[in-house]
Amino acid sequence: MKKTVLAMAVAGAAMASPAWALNVLISNDDGLTSNVKALYDGLKGAGHNVVVSVPCSPQSGRSAGIVMYSSTTINADNDAQITKENGCHNGAAPIGAPAAGAFTKDGYTGGDWHYVHGTPVMATLYGLDILAKQRFGGVPDVVLSGPNEGQNIGSLIVNSGTIGNVQMAAIRGIPAIALSADSNTVDDSQLANPNSKIVAGLTVKLLASLVAQKGSGPLLAKGVALNVNFPKAIAGDTGFAFSRVGTYNAYELGFRVANGVYSMGAVVNTAKPNATQTEDESVIVASKVAVSAMQFGYEHRPAAQEWLRLRLQTLKGQ
């Protein structure tokens, strides 16, 4: 029932443009990509006000890290990826440009596109503390993080820079949505992967649905952020479904040692989900756009807090 209601709401909202234009901040953990370009184009086409602030270089797996790799101008001392492209990813800005600023790449110099030579969260903070205040006169209506070039599902989301951006925004009380697509959306040479455009269109649909149902309140309920994952086989009419982060993981990360080389490895889960895991992200995303609610930070529910309060009674006064 939950899946049906969500799918109907999204489909209905897609038939009309947003009731009012949103002030949107886009960030990600990949830098300038086909996905972020398509999302920007889709949002602008739907009438939203958009500003982009992304990392200078790809920063997957940086979670909530708060690091600037350059403090004055872009250099490769702390970021070997800069050397590979002689500057930011896909030519957004060259070595020697300011450590944070506007794109210099042709076609991206209209004032909407910005980078930070740091971790994803630093790009989000630049967007919130500098760009949004300049553009919107305050905080954005929503922060969109992504779309990532690979799904962020299950327990590994704690490692995700895409999720880290959303957590930072949510901690400040700003509605935030993490967007993650399959790796088949990568297209760094032309920035025109057709799957990116489909993901962007579905994202605009989801936003339209949220706007249509929000009434006079914020886009999302207080303390709630969303984790949205798009399936590999994506189409314009792919349905949306309620999901939860859950306990079923499509794959798990681990430390790997092979022939004297140390690395991170991923182990694919070959076990089938049990009866209580059918709404978990890793299951739903096989065929639907999985939409999960997340809390921000690590605060636990009141029941667990009371459990801890009782356990600490014997330590009072010590």
C-alpha cells in the first residue's frame, strides 16, 4: 500500500509544474559530472532557482570529512587527482585558480556553477554559508546531494560523501535529499549520458510531488532527510517505492590484502532477503526508485535514552 500511494502521488504531481519555485543548492561528491549537469538542467527547466557547489575533484567515500586540500589556490600537494586532469574534474577550473570559486569552464560561467578544492561537506558548507546567502538571501529550500555515480544503499551509507552532505544540511534544519544512481550514469567525456537525463527527470518528479503535498510547511518534516536510489534499469516511467535503509546489504565493504597490496574490497551478498527485509533499499532498488527516510546525527529514540538513563542510576554520585 505504501508503495502504491507514493507512486501515485509522484505520478500525479508530475503532470503539473511545481506550485512555487524552490531555491535549490546542489552538491555531490563527484565534482562536475553528467549526472549533476543533467540535474541542473532539469531543475532549471522546471522553473527552480539553482546554485551548484561541488568538490573540485572526485571525493567518493569521504563521508562527513571536513578537509580543504588547498587553502589559497588549487594545487596538487594534497590531492593527486588534480595532477591527472591539471585541475578540477572535467575542466571545471585549472591548477592555480582560487581554492573555492566559480567554474572557469566554457558553458558554465553564468554564475550558477562553483567548486571547492576539499571534501564534499566543505563544498556543501561553501554553498550554504557563502553562495546561498548571496543568491537566496538565506538558506535554500532544499539541498540535493548527487546524483552519485553508484547507489548508496544499506549500511555503507555511513561512508558516503553524498550522504555526508545531506547530514550536514539536515543538522542545520534544512530539507535535504541524497540522490544516487547506478554506475551506468558515468559519462565524463561529453557530460551527456542519457541515463543521467532520466534520473534528473525522475528527481524533478519527486520534488514536484513533495511540493504539491507540503502545504504551508517545509518540504520535509523536521528532522527528516531522504535517501533516494535509482535502479540500474532506469526509464522515464520507473516507479517510486517506500523503502528503508534496513539490514539487508547488497554488498559489504572490507579491508583487502593481496600480493602485498592493501586496498578496500566489496563482497557481494549472495543470500536472499528474509521476510522482514522486503522493503529494504537493497531489495527495492532492483526495480524501483527506492525512497528512504533518514534521521540526522546519532541521537537515538526516547526508549533507548530511557534504557540508558536507568543503566546509569548506579553510577550517580561516583
